[in-house]
Amino acid sequence: MKKIPSGPPWHLRVTRHGPEDGTFSDFWNALGSNHAENELHAHVLILAFGGHTLSGPAMARYIPELSKATMMQAIDPVWSLHYALSSPFSPRTFTVLMVTHLEAVSPRQGWIISIPFDPRGDEALLSLEERGVRGRYAAVERLRELEDGTVEWRVATTTTIGGFVPDWVTARAVPKAIAEDVLQFLAWMRQRRERATGSSTNAVASTSKTA
């Protein structure tokens, strides 16, 4: 019997968040809505190798290496995520099919699933894919609203960055990377809330002055 290659390992992270971090709606709006677009401003793809840590596919201005996210297909959303890495690494492209699902009944929970997508069988889609060394990334994320109002965020992920970088190099760095990703994401959430609060305050002040 032919042995099936096992591939790179999966990694699991589980965190719980109180109201100081955000409500279930806050997390879902950031992770479940416009996921890849948000990654250009903040988070779901983890690349870790050679001292580089990128957190990516649903957010990341805090990740300058994620230079472009292109929606290749709106129905059954397919995204091409392009990472411009510093020397000696070549640019990497991860093309993924992203699916989200929200269970609105109590207790609410939402799913964000990303799986590798190969566009080479469709010339129209292939023309939209960003050029770079192809990597492969998969992730299953679950947000769940617990009885006490806290939010549980589970992420299971596996990745290979392609090229000549061995999978074991990435695998050794991923646990630390996905832990640090939480801190980066929460910092981005705080900044977004502060901007929203500032905009509301300015609007109220402007209205009062006009009155």
C-alpha cells in the first residue's frame, strides 16, 4: 500500500476574551466580515520562517509584507494574498477559498474556513492571481459566545510556504507566531474602537457647535 504523505502539522490555539477585548459582535465583524480585506489592516494566515512572522488571511496594516489582497471570485470567495518579503526571500502568493458561516441563535458562534485553491484549471482566474512562489495555507477558526459573555476564539492552522524553505522550519515557528497574532489583533481592535470613538465625539462636538 502506498503511503500517503502526512504534510505539515496542524497547530491549535484557544483564547478567551472578556468585554475589555470586545463583544462577540466585535470579533465577528472583524474576523467574519470582509476577512481578507481586513487582513490588509490587521490578522488568519500565519507564515513563520527565518525570523519573519506574518499573520494574515481577515486583516493587517500591522503586517507590511502583505502588499495586496485580490478577490478573484465573489461567489464562493477566492482570494489571492501576496506577500512581498525582504531579501533573501522571494514574494509569496497564497490563493485560498474563504467561507464564513454565522449561527445567530444563542449561544452564537461563527466559522471562518480557508482552504488552498488552485486556479490553474481556469485561465480567467489564473490571470487574476498575484505572481510569486506559491504557498499553501488552511485554517479553521471558530468564534463562540460563552454563557458568561466572554468570547472563545479557536484557530487550527497549517501552512507550507513553498520554495526551498523546509516545512520543519515553518512548523517550529508557528506556535509562537499564532500566539503573538492574538496580541497584534487585539491591539488593532483597540485602535479601531478608539478611532470610532474619536469620530463619534467629533461629530457630537460639531453638531453642538452648529446648534
